[in-house]
Amino acid sequence: MDELFYTTATDSEIKAEKQRARELRKERWWKEKLARGICEYCGEKFPPEELTMDHIVPLVRMGKTVKSNIACACKECNNKKKYLLPMEWEEYLNGKKYSDL
């Protein structure tokens, strides 16, 4: 795997963003996304309880907990994506890199 270079968030920044995520999960906006039951990465339909909140730009990569950075993802896609940025995730899906994820 190619070495990734990126700035990481501090533990306190991550903790604050996780608290914002807990608050966002209570909002109607998030509940409606869950009710649709669609993983935004694979496009498959799931029961709401099988979907997770994913930060498109991960918290450890300085992502923020804002609606524009939140995706509804199945657990499998969320686990595979891990800390990848959108362009890295695309490369992974296209089989160009990260074959050992």
C-alpha cells in the first residue's frame, strides 16, 4: 500500500466532532436519511438499524461533523472506507490502490 500523508486531528478535536455527531443523529434530517435505507456508497437498501453515519472526510483527516460531510453507509462500506478520502475511496473501488484493505 502506498504511504498516505495527511494531517491528523487531535484527540480533543475528534472528541468534539463525535459529540456533534451524536447531536446530529437526533435531528429529523438524519432520521429521514436512515428511513430511506440506502447506503450512499454501494446503493443497496438496508433496514435503518443496519446503517451507520459516515464522515465523508474522516474525523482523523480533519473532517467536520456537518450535514455536507455526512453519508448514510452500510456497516460493510463504512468499515472498508475507514479513513480514506473520497478520491482514495474511488481509487479503492476502481481497484487501482489499497488492495490490502
